[in-house]
Amino acid sequence: MALSVLPLDLARWDEAKRDCLVLPVFKDDRPLRGAAGLADWRMCGRLSKLVKANKASGDAGETLMLPPGRRLKFNRLLWFGLGDAKGYSDERFRKDVKWILDVVTKANVTDWALQMPGRASGLIGARRAIELVLDEDLLVDQPIAILEDPAGQKDIAELLRSQR
């Protein structure tokens, strides 16, 4: 299994140097939260400016590939619109992760960092998100770093250890 955990901490992101930062964003996540909010801050508000200019919305099915600029240590950034946060469920989570994996694979991303869909908004717990991913082998053998806050890291550490 190639899953690892990367803290929601810009200094740690700088050390990781991954190919792609994957940002799932809900239409109603304003201001941007979690990994998207940190990336936006590091990019001097560029993601927020795209939203304000109606060039990015977070609508369901929206996908954007962006250059991260010099301040983020990723080669590219992928934005995934998840639609409305209301009614977010395990079923939508599975569907979103499958879609993200499909796009990332087609884009020939070599290794990536992702905050799981729904985590920034607290719509799905860290442990539940990893359980769903592991139960369905959604991200098995993917060179991926899961972006997670300290509490979430603690929740999923045991699950990831048991999979090794």
C-alpha cells in the first residue's frame, strides 16, 4: 500500500515535493477551507480570485488543472468541484473518490497529495473516510499522501498500520 499521511501544514508540504496537489471543493465552501484554503493563502488568494471571477465554482463535476506558482512545491494543482455539501454521504464520497482517481490517472499524475472529500468541512470523519477507501480498495497502490489535521492523523494511524 502506498498511502501515507501528510499534515495540513505548509512547511511539511514544502518538504514533501509531490507531483500534484488535489483539492476537492464544495460549491458552498466559502471561504475555502482545509487544504484548499491553505493552498489559496500560499498562492496569494489566486483560487479565491478564480471563484470571484466565476472561473471556478465548485459545481459538481468541475475539474481544473492549474499551475501552482512558485510558492507551492507541487508541479500542478487539480481542483475538483463536488457540488453542494448538503446531504453528503458515504455513497457520494465513494463516487467522488472514484472520479478523482479516474481523472488523476488520465492526467498521468505520478504522485499526489489529497485532502479526502468532505474532510475540510467535517462532513465525513477521518477514520470513516479511510475505512471507505480501504474497504473498496479505492486508492490501494496509489502513490498518495492523505492531507490530514492532527486529530485526523491520530484517528487513521491505526488503520493504516494494520494495512501494511
